[in-house]
Amino acid sequence: MIYVHIPFCRSFCTYCDFYSERACPGSQFGDEICAEALRRQDEIAASAAIDTLYFGGGTPSVLPLCDIARIADACGGRKWREWTVEVNPDDISPQYAAGLRELGVNRVSMGVQSLDDGLLKWMNRRHSSNGARQAFRLLREAGFDNISVDIIFGINGLSMAALEATLAEIVSWRPEHISAYQLSVEPGSALGRMVRDGRYVELGDEDCSRQYYYICSALAAAGYEHYEISNWALPGRRAVHNSAYWTRAPYVGLGPGAHSLLCRAANTTIPLETPLSLRSDGSGAANVRSWNSESLSGWTAEGEQLSDAEIREERIMLGLRTADGIPACLLPDSEISRQARNDSLVPSAAAGNLRIPEDRWFTADDIIASLI
């Protein structure tokens, strides 16, 4: 199970605070990813039980097909149970879609976010609603039968009518998977600056909740299974890669900004010539978050060792995001009884497991926090 972080974007979305660079990836970046994959072959082998490869970003679809191919080869080849590449609709041409399919990519995750052109412009998305429609059609014509579509809700300015129209049309496309994320205000994003300057006011919890539960009901009526707080799938089409994260299956993260489970490491970028005195704490923890072919020649990994108590908390936090829930043995009987009285935990379909019921998922963070 491998995640490859591609940190390049042609433009930055209003809400985004992920590490990314407005740059054209050159061959050196591909060289670095391949070299890291080769150095970490033992870790990759130890994570092979989940046979998935995921290119995330950033915007992986800015990469030339030749770089996607050689990175996959360095990771172990091009035949995976599930090989996902995240794409921006604006990058999808007939040639690029066909090229991905020919490489062996068998799942595409496309960030549509909205089919309201005004909102797309406000988000600083590169594509239009028509561009998203065309990209989805091109992916189908290229032979992709496993497509995930992302949307965003909880925007101050997103009317229920616009949300309903976006969701109705996306459901009519019949993607195998749909993810819906509530807009969050990240401090380092353009949106965070807009909030601080008084140019944007966050939508209230009541309105966000109304939008969330509308999505839940509409997708249930359309035959989608709500298997994780933000994710819905047609029967049998859950995301294999992402589902494994929530069970703490071993995974390896390659590239700057990626995380790994086995050695619990987070990759950070740092100029190799930077002296320790200029690093954040003198211990090697990097305070530099940029990559370019002129100033950097790689990235480093920072690790941590979790205690048994921290692993238990993580299992609770991750598992209770899902419809499968967590083994009841992770919680004391007294806590199970208390949460059951509050209707916060119920038996799940998985034998011996407990889950948060769907009608409490909007406040799941509060319930989880009370347990850990």
C-alpha cells in the first residue's frame, strides 16, 4: 500500500493549505521519488498486503505520463488491485485519459467540488462546470469504470438549490464513488486570510449540518452506501486504499509531505545545505516547506514511536469515522453503556463492533473526543 505525494499545482485553491508548489515538475522530481522508492523497498514489501498505489497531491495530473509510469515502476510495477490517480478536470484530454488507462491506472479521483461556475471561480478552481462534465465523459470513454468525484459543502454562498443541482447532476453521471467534504478554514490558506480580514464569514453549524444531511439522504436514495463520514460508494466500490487507512493497515508514503505508518514517519523537504542551526529545533526537524529543482535535492523523514495507548486512541478515532466502527473491546463497559444511553454508539454490521449512527456523524468529532 503506497501513497505518492505530487506537490505541484498550476494554481492554488482558495481553501487549500496543503503543501504545494506552483511549478512545472521536471525530471529531477521523478528521479527523487524513484530513488526514495528504491531506498525503501523493505518497507514497501512489508506493506504489500494491501495491493494499492495512490498518486495524490497537489495535482498529480500535471505530471507527464512518462513520469507516472516510471514512478509506478519504481514502486513495484503497473499491476495493482487498485491504482488511483487524482486529477483536475482541466487536465483531462482524450489523449491523457487514454494514456492513464494504458499505463494500468484503474481508478481516477476527480476534484469537481461544484457545478456552480460562480462558486468554482470563488474557489479559484481552474475548471468550469462544463469542463468537469467533459472530463468525466472523457474518462468514461477511455474505459475507466471506477471514478470518484469530490464535492464541497458548507460554503457561505452555497445555496441549497445550488447544492441540490450539483448533487443531482453528479448522481446522474453515476460515478462509482462520491466524497463530500465540509469547507474548512485553514490558517495558511487564502480563505484563512479572508476570514481574518473580515472578507468571509464561515457558514454556521446549523446550515452546514442541513447541507450534510441532505447529501446523506440524497445519496442513500440514489443507492450509494455511506461507509465513512465523508465517503459514499455504489455497492462493492468502496475505495480500497482509503479504507485501509482507517484500519491502520501498513502503508508507505513517498514524496515531500507524505506520511507512513510502519515507521510512523512524515516526509519533510529541506535544502541539504541548510545547517542544523537554521532548522526548527536543532534536532533535524525541518522548517522549510518547499521543493524546486534549483534549491533542493531531496527530502528527509521525521519519525515517531506511538505508545500502546496512542495506538488505541488512533484506532478509536479512525474506526469511528466508518460504518464498520470499532471492536467493542477498545472501550470499557461503563463507557459503552454511557454512550449507548446517549444514542452515540450502536452495534454495527461487523460482528462485535460499535459505530456512531449516521444521524450523529456530523458531530462525530465531539463523540470521539469524549472517548479518547
